[in-house]
Amino acid sequence: MPEIPAADSFLLRIPDVFAKHSPEILGKLGASPLKKLGSDYQMVRLENPATLQDSEWAAFVKWRLPIHHAWPCNPQKMEGFVEKAAQAILKKFGDSQAQALFTGPLQTSAAHPFYKHLATNLRGRTLQLFPAFPVKQVEDQDPDQPTLFCLVGKEGLFCGLATPRETNGFYPGGTKFISQNTESTISRAGAKIAEALHYIELYRPVPKDGAHWLELGASPGGMTSELLARGYRVTAVDKAAMDDRLKIKPGLAIVRNDVDAFRPSEQETFDALLSDMNGDARGSLRQVARLSAHLKKGSLVVFTLKGAGTESPEELIELCRAARAYAEASGLRVIACTHLTYNRHELTLFLSREK
């Protein structure tokens, strides 16, 4: 495979919840801002691109893309944009041997669908010009093989070749749309665990069908419902009541108790653990570490690190640093730390029980 060229600039997506802290975040990453794009993208130059993989501050960057081709223009006012852009992409990346091509809009939250449709049309035309890509569906990508990602918006076209793990997501822009039917959805937390299970595939397989999850702080049951819908069994622990719609669900055991008072039998084991508990993050992690003794070796832990009480990214980083150290000391290996689309002022830690 041809070597991926070095990029002069990058697109970094900083979530809206941290937007006012963008100068601090970019400074910690050694990034020099060039231009704001869309609602939450920054075009930057980096002193050392490796910081996007190595720095703890990278947790505040939802998605990152090396820019190997940029065409500043206004597509909405340009006749024949799709054809011209597709031909330019072919000329630039025709020999790249990318595993797939995926496109998306820069303005992901825009109410007007023009650029979403434009991105779809651009992908369709470009696929007609290229030799067949081996991967057709987003979920089938190899996290370690390069994909050609293209974003389009009122500022123009921006393309880059990178592996999904390097970009921090399988989808262009890093966001997977998760439908939330207001009539059937118990809470928005269901979308959070759905996204988390999608994200972790950048690093390891998700738990197998029928796996038994221990969920801490489960009420009212948004995450529980999502896990059950995926064919998992769940033991849900919370002193508060669960949604009545869950009480007849097969595969669910509800424990109405404080998490710190929950004592599984010595023989009881779980395949995965999920914690979205409110309150002090350190106290929540202590309960996770205690109950991880009931996890099988290699089990996945998904832990929401709540930022309550922190007023700046620096303080949240310090909290995350302490959480990582405590987890490692407790026999839980840190796999990744990121800000999910459905997170608020919090980060999600992915851990694995090693002992």
C-alpha cells in the first residue's frame, strides 16, 4: 500500500460543550488555528501530529482528519460541483488503495439538508469513477486500514486519508446518527451506550450476544433498554425505580438498592460492566473497581466520568488523570478515553479487566 503522505493541516472537531475552551485545548495540543469551519471544526497546523494520539487533551477532540486535499469554494453557487469535485478526488486519490470512501457535511447539525444531500451525491458519483472499494459499509471498516474521508460545506471540500482509529471514529465527522423515538425511548442515555458500543470497535470487539452486563446507576433504564434490545442480559442496580416498561423484559434482573450496598454472590460473574452513575466520579469509580472482582478476565468496562464540580477542561483532565491511575492500580487497563456525541460535560472511559 502506498505510504500515506504527511499533511500540512488538520480538521479538528471540538464538541460544542467545550467550544468556549477551544483556544486552551488547541494550545495544549500545540495546534495553530488557521480557520473555523462549520459549527465546530477548526482547521489547524500542528507542531507534532502525534499529540492527537498521545496527548490526554486529545479526549476533547471528537474527530480529527489530516487534510490531503482542500478546495475552498461555495458548492451551492457552483455549477457542476459534484462532477468537478469527484474528478479532483479521483486525480488525487485514485492510487491510494483506500479500503472505503465515506463523505459527510461539515455542518452536521444544520437544519437545511442541502449539504447532507450533496455529500451523498458526491460519494455516489465518486464511487462510479473509482475502482471498486473493498469495504462498502461503515461498520465493516478495519480500524487500522486507511479510509478516504471527505467533508463538504459552504466553505468547500476537504478530504483526507487516514485510518478510522487515527480519526477517532468510523463515520466522517465522527458522529453516528442514532434515532431516538420519543414514544419508545426511555431516556437519551440509550443513545450514549449505543454510540459507546460503536466507538469501542475501534479498539476491540463488543461483548458477544447473550453477554451478561452489570449496570450501575441504571434508573430510569435508557441504557438498560438499549442493552436488552441488543440481546444482552442485564443486572441493573439503582436505588431509584426503573421505568415500568422494563419490568416485563426478559433477560433483566432489577436490584433496587444503593450501588455501594450491592453484594453479588461470590460465584456470580459478569461479562461487562456499565456505569453512568451521577455524583462524585471518584466514589463511582471505587464501586466499579470493587465490583470488577466479579468480571471475567478481559471483560469490558464502560465508565462515564462525570465532570460535576469541574469548571474547566484542565480540571476535567486532572480528574481523568486520577481516574486512569486508580483504574490501572485496580487491575483495569485503560483502552480509550473520549467525548461521545451524547455526552455532556463528561468523558467516557473504556476499560478492560486484566487480572
